[in-house]
Amino acid sequence: MASSKKASQQGDLKTLVIVESPAKARKIGGYLGDGYIVEASVGHIRDLPQRAADIPKEVKKLAWSKEGVDIENDFAPLYVINPDKRAKVAELKELMKGAQEILLATDEDREGEAIAWHLIEVLQPKIPIKRMVFNEITQEAILAAVENTRDLDYNLIDAQETRRVLDRLYGYRLSPVLWKKVMPRISAGRVQSVATRLIVEKERERMAFISSGWWDITAAAELGFNARLLSVDSKKIAATSDFGADGAVKEKSLADILLLDETGAKSLVEAFKGLPLTVKSMEESPRTEKPKPPFTTSTMQQDAGSRLGWGAQITMRIAQRLYENGYITYMRTDSINLSEQAIKAARAAAKSLYGTDHVYETARVYQGKTKNAQEAHEAIRPAGDTFKTPGELAPELSRDEFALYDLIWKRTVASQMADAKKMQMRVDFDVKTANGKAAIFRANGSVITFAGFLAAYDDVVTDEAKDEESADRRLPAMSVGQSIKVNEYSCEGHETKPPARYTEPTLVKRLEELGIGRPSTFASIIQTIQDRGYVNKRGRALVPTFLAFSVTGLLESHFTKLVDYDFTASMEEDLDKIAAGEAGRVDWLRDFYYGVDGQPGLNELSLDLGNIDARATNTMNLSDVIEIRVGRYGAYLQENFDDGERKLANIPENMAPDELTLAKAIELLAAPSGERELGIDPVTGLEVVAKSGRFGPYITEILPEEPVELKEDGTPKKKRKKADAPKAKTASLLSTMNLDTITLDDALQLLSLPRTLGTNSLGDEITVQNGRYGPYLKAGVDSRTLTSEDQLFSITLDEALDIYSKPKERRRGVAKPPLKELGVDPGTEKAVIIKDGRFGMYVTDGETNATLRRGDTLEAMTLERGLELLAGRRAWEAENGPSPKKSRKKAAPKKAGDKPPTLTKKVVKKAASKKKAATKKNKA
């Protein structure tokens, strides 16, 4: 809390300023000085109930209470104070007693307006209330905001509340459908389901893709440039542009192109050998490249993704810190406009650093093309009326803050600079072979004649330059008719590549193009679809899971309208109309819920469960007899036989859907990785089998089925509780064992563990055991790590007592070698490696450690993905502080067999309107 001692006009009473975050409170408190108390609400203090315990007793029995929306009462939401905010509310009420007025200084968007309204509703102040808004946290902006307050904008509040109610009804009506028809504990969401559909559709394109090959020929000229074969006998040589998205040659290109194979290409190389290039024609054309507009939220996320390798959530965390500490303007915006003050600052910076000739002759004013732009903010830019250079702020900023500020500063300053000018050159050459074939080769080049705005980017390559094959090539002076010697003719084979999967930046771009979502939601949407198990990250690519295929298929088939891109975008447009006062929340929600113009609404759609075939929803056919099934424990393969039997096999957890071809499925079904009978335990008489489990291969006993006991009336007695039933012994295989070669003797030896060695002088029994982290000794509560698995069966009591007689070594012991070296961080020049830790694999640069996420595999990890994970961890630590070191508790060992029955086996088929703020909503 920031406070001051200045005497106010009303004695000791002060002005209470409420913001969202403690960092924002500290910064603003420093600017306001005496007479003000600045306190953070720490986000929303009130929301719809998240669990049954949050629902007040007086409404708990009402049918609508679980959803938290009273549909019959104009969709009135039930708001409850968040349990973890009750102390904060009490604190704010206490501070209010010593205040003469309240300034609500939450963010100037729908969410910020709603937070301010909820504060009024809960605090019920009897003193004047004003709304204080600003776009940057600088002293000038804060003092100006204090002098220019306004009333709450109830249109913005209505728009936020409509979105909240809409999302609640959508999720609460559709998620139970998924629980019943697909898998428990998964969810649907208005935007998350559409985002998942986009990613699934991209994977479907990859699955339908057919790779095609072609060859091309290059001439390496003596003058130091390369020319590529363009045509032979007036027939164009096939290139990337002649192939469609499905990988096949475009139908219209078939008759006009020459598709070279390896034999044909090598034959032409032989024919060209020793022949010179003769200049046929030369062409120069000037080109102008304009700077891009300043950042919006989505373009900032895209640029940080492509240049820094960050995900949307990491970018927003770092941008939030820059904003709250007064370095940049508000970071959630659709606007590309700059204020007059900002334009002057950008132009002044460009003139000072790069010269007058590099500044555009007049102020550039950009027109936004984004669909459904939300209420106006400025674009994201450096704060203040003069822009501090990244170099000036370097001592104050963390490494990641500096990287993002550097991007924002360059983009803003460049937006007011002159166009870059380039000269493009194209030269065609004739080559005639001895057998009369006429070939044309072509060389392209480009040179920057005036840097313009590119001067601001230093060594940053623009997207346009990346797309140009000739971006960094300058051709030598030549003349028509000139003969140029060729050092070598060479040929190279190429294959078409499937459509690239979405990355976080490209998904954000696509959502924005479709008009789906908002700046404040992109990062959370992408995180949600990963947390729900619909998407994994492989490197930077977003890979859908088979679960995502099932859910998307169900929604497309039975809730088509709700995952339609245009319909979802139209909802955003309608929310904008509500925010502008052009539409009413109740009428809009009624149309959405009950339907309009003969179209069914959410209510009718969500009741149509009977027509949903759960089996069909969770089945994808690879052939007439092999199918992919999605079950409660994940995806698996099923092969169906004519006699009614079926064979099952697990699908590797990290296998992408486009990798599971029919050939791969047959291989998985044929692999001996399932249950394998080893023999009978001579002591117990029980069958011993080897299985593949969730946590690796293991062996177990097969317990006989319990006899059914009958009551006196002949009906079966209730079975024993699971906890009371006998449990089969299980044991994980040692690292040197595998399912295909383990013997009955090996298995019996493993099942004999833990092995008792004897007792120590205190009478404690000493046992040797195999645990989650390897072999160890245990005596009472004292355990000691063993150095090899062989000791499980060879160590003696004397050797164990000798180990216990020595001081206990630190758990870490000798550091393990890295599992993989990813490369060197270009920013710090530190090695980035992957190591195996107590809780799994993690990436580290020696200072920061970041656990690998779901979907990250050792094989697929790249330096870019490692840097992204480290940046995310640093951003989290900057907000929350380093994780405190916890006292280590012994983890319960995981049993290798803790998973559903193994899936490689044969199964015999069995037969078979507006109101006053205080009265507008329900309160709790």
C-alpha cells in the first residue's frame, strides 16, 4: 500500500485510489504523493460461483444456482465474493473509513470497468466515487487522470457481463455432453473450442497430404552468382508454386510444366556440362517497402513469437510488467493509432538517431484493418512524451523486459520513418545443348538503395526480406549477349512439405483475421487448450491430440453453429454493439439461448443428447478393420476380426495424429509390447505376466476371480470393498530388462522385493527395495541410496551395516550428465541443456530451470523451445518470486502397473434492459 501525509481540505481524510495490482499501486502511489492511499484489489473481487461451496444457502436449492445464471430473470448472474478476496474486501472497507472519496483506477477496458463496478457493489461507499483512467503509468499521465475523471461506463460493464454469462452458459451446457460422450473432466468453451477446431483442421490437411518430388538444376557462374533453370524448350521447370496444398501438382499446371525426376535432371546436367550462360535479357525495377504500424496486442505476440520464440502468455506477462512499471502504454489493445504526443516523440527519436532524411515527410496515420476493434486505446508504444532508447533503459530492465521493450521501441519509431527503397534485378540466360535443347536460366538479385525505416531495425530481417529469395544478393554488372563461364551445373531433389502446423503467433494471427477472441483473451485461450489436453507443443508447433479430434468431431456434427467461425466472430461483433450501447444484453442473450429466426438456440442444442453416438464420436477409421479409439485413459488402436475378436494396442502418448498412418498402426498392433505370459509361480501357484504400463514395463500376478457368495435367498452378496480386496504383487522391470526377453526367474526375483537383510543394533529391520528413483536401503525411517540395480539381489547385511555406519551423503551426489545439449543462448552465451531431475526432465541455462511441458519430448526439443520455456519461467518468477525450497518428503513410489488394462491383447467380444447499478444484479 502506498500512502502519504499531506493535509487535505477535510482534515486527515485522504483519497482512496483502487487499482488491480500491487505493482501498479506502488508506482501510482509514488506519483500521487500525500493525500492519497493507493491499494490493489488484486484482480476481480467478485465473480460467478466456481464451486458448490461458494453458492449462498438461500439460493442453493434453486435449479439455476449451479450455473450461477437465473435465465428466467433476464439472465441475472449470481455474483459471490471470491473466498480468497474476503480479507481484501475487509481491508478496503477499513481504508474507506478514512477516505473522503474513491478513485477507481482499474484498466480502461471492459474487464477493468467491470472490476470497478464490482468494487462499488461490494463496498457500497457513502462517499463520492469517480472513475480514473489512463493509458500509461507516467507521472504526467497519472496527474492528468486525477484531474479528468469520469463516470462508470455501464455499456462496457454490460458487454463484459454478457460475455461472462455467455461463456458460463456455453461451458456449463456443452461440457457435460463431452463428459458423457467422450471423457470425464474435459471442457468446451466459446473460443477455445473454435481455436481447437482450427488446429485439428490443420492436422487433417497434413493427414491428407501426399508428398510429391521434383528436381531442379542450378548453374554456379564464375562471376559469383547462381542461376536456376527456368525452362527447357519453352516448357517451365516445375517449382514449389506448381504444387497444391495437398502436395500434388495443380491440375492447371500439368500440361504446362516439365516435372524433372532424378534421371531427367542428371541427364540435363550432363548435357549442360561445359556450356556457358549467354545473357538474354536484363531487367531492373525499383521497389518501395513501407514500415508496419505500431503494435497491437496480437501483432506484438506474433512478433515476440517469431523473433524471440515466446508464447503469447509469456509475452503478456512481460508486457504487463513493462506497463505497470511505466515503460510502455497499456498492452491490451486492438488500436494501431498513436497520439499526437507519441507521433512527435517517435519522429524526434528517428530524426535524432538516423537523420532528417530517414523521417517520413508528414506524420503517418494508420487505419486499422482488424475486425471488431474494441473501444479505442493507443497502440502499444514506449511511455511518455519522449521515448527512452533500449540502451538507456538497459540497466533498469531484466533481460526479457529489455528484449520486448526493444521490439516495441523499434516498431514504434520505425512506424514514423521513411520508406525503404530497393532495386530488384532479374537476368535471364540462354543455354543451348548439343542435341538442340534450348534452356533458359534465371538469376535474381536485390540491393537496398536507401535504408529508411530499416535503419531502426539494425540487424533485424523484416518479414518481407525473409520472403524474398534475392533479399541479400547483389548481381555483378553484365550486358546482353555476354558469355559467362559456368563453374558447375548441379541438380537437387525436393519434396513438397505438408502445411505447417500453427504456432502460437500464427494461431493468434488467424484468430484475429477471423475476428475471434480479443487481445485480453488470446494468451489464456492458447494456455487453456494445452491445459485441457487438446493440444501439445512440439518445439513451437501446436499439435492436436486424438482427444481434440473426438471433441471437435462431436461439436462439428452436433453443435455445428457453435463452432462455426463466422458465427463466433458475429458474437464478438454483437458484444461490441453492446459495449457501444447499440444493443441490449438481455435481448441478445435471449436470442442466443432460445434461438431466433427458426434457428435453434443453446438450450435446444444442448438437450439433443440422444442423437449422439458416443462410439462413432470416439472412433476414427484407418481401414475397414483398424480404427483409432479414444477412451477414458487415452487413444488406442483396435483391430476387428471376423470372428468377433479384437486386438488392442496403445498409441504412444506423444505420437502426432498425422504420424499414425495405416502402416504405422499395423506395426504397433504387431509389436510384442503387450501382455506376455511368463509362467506359474511355484510357491503361490499364480500366473505371472509381463505388461506395458503407463509408467513403463512391469510384471504382475494374475489373481483368481473371487467366488460369488450367495445369500439365503439365492442372490449374490455384495463384493468386498476394493480397499479390502487382495492385491496382486507388481514390480517394475530393471533398466537392463525388456518385455520381450524377461524370464519367469527374472520376474520371481523382482517379485521377491523388498528383501529383508536382517536388523541393526537398534532392532530396526533393514530391507533393500526398488523405488521410484532407483534401488535403496531402508532401516526405520532412514534410507540410503544404492549405486546399482545389481545390489538389489547381491548386497549383504554386513555391507548394508557398513553403508549405515558412514555419514549420509547428500541426495544429489555426482551431477548427472545432460540428457541433451540444445545449444547456446545468443543473448547470454550460456549453454542451454536438458537434464533429468527428481520431477522429470527440465531445461536449464545454469541459472533458471524450467520443467518440460506436456507434449515436449527429448527428441523434439529445440533451442528455440528451450529458450521459450526459460523465458516463461523467468516471467513467472518475476511476478511471484523464486519458488521457496520445500522440505523434502518421501514420495510414495509409483507402481508400474497403476494404469488401465494393457491394450495389446485379444478380447473376445461378448454378446450382446439497463437498471441502476445497485439493483442491477443478484448480490451475495
